[in-house]
Amino acid sequence: MPRPIPQHPQRERRRPVLRALLMAAGLGLLAPGSAWAGNISLAWDPVPDPDVATYRVYVGTSPGAGDQAILDVGPVTAVTLTGLPDCIPLYVGVKAVDLGGLQSPGFSSFVSGLPQPRVASTTPSRLNQGQENTVVRVTGANFTSGMTRTDLVFDDPDVRVLRLDFLSCNEIEIELSVGPFLSNPGDPGYNGAGGAVEEVPPALIGGRSVQVVAPDGSGQPIFGVASNAVTVDFVPSRTDTDGSGRVDGWDLVRLARSFGSNFGVGSGYDPKVDLDGDKSVDGIDLALLADYFALTF
């Protein structure tokens, strides 16, 4: 948290240009009437006066208060505030200060909200390819009751959030499924066309990051990211691509038919033999199949 700047008693100068409220323009991470905020990024219209030396930003728990921070940011019209306390609704306002150190009597329009939402951990933190309808507890900070399942996004679209429940400012619960699986029209996150069943490709093996995404007033996203929050593990039984109960030459033939293909490019891609989930049937998939060749499940 930045240290508050000591304030000295001073006479408010009644210059018309500084008396007017600053216009709050493009407060990038604040949605009107919303609790979403962020490591708050602010922008405002400049005061058209050559005597303006700096702008002073007040951050407090009530309008006009500076109990969390008072910052002189210089002759700029945009700033990003960091180090704000979690789960405390904040009010932010701006004043202009002239060359003599006198500040405008009026504030800009106040904006308010919680600091930016962020993810710290997930429980469980390991999931398997093909694991469906799994409940995961997510801890972090600055979650709000207005969150929906689309506000939490994994960096692999084949880790799909089906439901999100708000528990507290520090905790939410989600239900998710990890590809590969079949998705029907009407399922949350369904991406297929028409009435066809969608075969969701395998999720990539390894750490998956998760981010909180919520639109601000201008529709731009804000992010709270946790890298490697969940690890997706390979399921050995997937090497039995034809479901015969044994990894054999038929599975090798199926992989060979799709070898070198890529998801979404041309034809020939078979998600059954994209074992590592990298959207490409390649040598890694062949090596995985070889590891379990002749194994009976």
C-alpha cells in the first residue's frame, strides 16, 4: 500500500478553472453500478489551466476520504493504482493542484468498487482428461455475488465451467468438465453447429491457468490470473482408442491414419488419438501409445 502523502492546512484558492469538478472520463476498470474494480486504472479530462502542476488521487472507504491512499500523480490524466486492500469497497476521486500547491475544492465524480478479483488456489488441483461434472473450490479475493460461470475462464477451452456459486468474497465454487467429452445443444459452453453432438477435444496435459474475466463499463475485460491453478493428467486407458480393452495394432492403425493432422485444419483429425490434447496428432501421441502397448485394461 503506498504511504499517504502528508497534508498541510492550506487556503482553497477560488480560481474558476480549479473550482469546477474534473470530468471522470474513461475510468477503464470500473463499471457503473458494479462492484468490479481492479488494480484501478483511471483516466480523466485535463483541467485547461497552465498552472496545474499535478493531480491528487484520493482513495478511501467513503467519498472524499483518503484513509487508504492520497497520491500526487503528476501532470498526467491517467494512472493505475496498485496495492489496494482486498474485499473492502473503495471510493476514488481526483483533485487538481496548481503550482502553488493549492488544490481544487471539488472532486471528480467518485467511482467505487472492490479491488480486482484474483484467483489464489483450487481444490482439487489435479483433474483427469475426460473427468466430468467435478466440483472445484476456488479461493482468492474480491469475488462478488454477481459473478457467473462465464466470468471464470481456463486457458484451455476444453476445460469447461458449467456452474459457478458465490460463497464469499474469498471463495467460490465451480462445477467443470475436462475434455474429451460429448456436448449436446443446450449444454453450457456448447460450441457446435445445428443439432449435432459436439465431440469436445482432449484437454491439454499439464498445468492450466485460470482467470477471472468481467467486463467493465466499456465492455473491456479485467483479469485476475492464477497460473497452473489446475493440472490436467493423462488417463492411460485412453490409449485403448477403439475400446477393445487392449492397446494393440488396431489402436496403432487408427493413430497412423490421423498422424500429422491438426484440430480445425483440413480433415483427418481424430480426437481419440490426440492423447496429449495439444490439438495435433504427432510423435508425442505415438510415444504415449507405445508406453501402454499390449496393456490390457
